[in-house]
Amino acid sequence: MIATDISEDNQENPDCLFETSEALLRSEIGFWKDMIDSDKPAYAPATIERMEQALALAELRLTELLGKYQQKRRKNEPAPGNVYFIGRHC
């Protein structure tokens, strides 16, 4: 299973986690698209339907991952009008 949790519990390197999860989900999406577009007559209709469900699930998970990441980035961005310090501060 692909880690898609970018929560407070997972703070080691959320950007790296995001990039890895995004790449894995995009690979999974590409895999299912290739499978669906390949020799369809070789698969039973139920098999094709399951592949399409797996594709839809991977696309949904990617959409959710991107949404979580964008929310987290917006949360960490300073609001306009804040005072910015150059250098180290506590």
C-alpha cells in the first residue's frame, strides 16, 4: 500500500513522502491505463470492469493526496502582512 498520509504524525520529510507517493500513484495509474488499453478481447468483461475500478481508485487517491499537500502548504505559508526576519530567529 502506498503511504498517502501527510499529517502531523509524518513530519520526517513530507515533501519527499509526497513526491514518492505521487510518483507511485502516477505509475499505478499508467499501469492500469496500459492494461485497459491493451488487448481487451483477451480479458473477460468483469476483469476489465475491475481494472477500471482500480484505475478510478488510484486517480481518486492521487487527487486526495494533491489536495492534502496543497492544504498543508497553504497552512505553512505566512499570511500577507507578516513580519519576516532574515537570518536565524527563535
